[in-house]
Amino acid sequence: MLEGCIISFESAQKFGLAIQNSQNLKQLWLDLRKTRLNNESFSELVKQIGNCSKMEHLTLSLMKNKIGDESIQIFGQNLERMTKLLHLKLSLFENILNSEGFINLIHSLIKCQQLISLDLDLEDNDVENIEQIDKIQRKLLRLVYLKISL
């Protein structure tokens, strides 16, 4: 756990490259809460995670950072590249996400056709348009576990 550490762009880049170099990585659990991650550093990190083509289980605990819509869109684009992803747990509690980012995230999630488990924590963000959640249930036919906290 890196709680309370400051993750700069350069640190995120190095960390991301280390993850990318693990070509056979199937499970990743990152606890980066309260690390002052911003759009730039988070975007750099997820670009590298997106290169992990064998990823099946991904857990990102990103509570209490400064992650917004721009980063979430980049995260979604990279998420779509992880075609073997079965389980995703994403905690964005208390960031700066709004409805635009939420909608972009939903559009990316519904392209992850292998997902069987999805746990999203979006509490204490400015997220509306919760009717978008219905798209997840209709499009992800393999999904057996769904938890979304708004």
C-alpha cells in the first residue's frame, strides 16, 4: 500500500513500465489511495496497464485522489484492450469524476465482453445519469456479479 505517498508523472511512468514488462501478468491489485494521483500521472499508468493483454483480474483502489473525466476516458480506452479481463474492481471514491467521465466509462465497460464480475465505487463524485447502468446489465451477458456504489 502506498497510501499517503505522492505519485508524480515520472513515478507513474516508471511504475507503469515495470507492470508492462510483466507480459504474463494475469492479476493486479494496486492500492493507490491518497497518493495525489492526478489526470496526467493516472493516464500514464493506465496506458501501461492496458498493455497487459493476459490480464484477468484487475483491482484498482484509487480513493481520494484527483482523477477526472479525461483520465477515465483514457482508462476506458485501455480497458478495452484487455480482452481477457474477467474481474474488475475499481474504486474511485472521492475523486473529481462527473457524468461525462461516467458515461465514457460505461461505454468502455460494455465492450469488455468477458467480464463476469464488476465492482465500481464512484461515491463522492459528481456522477449523474445512473440510467446508464442499465446498459451494463443488457450488454454484458456473462456478468454474474455487479456492484455499483454511487
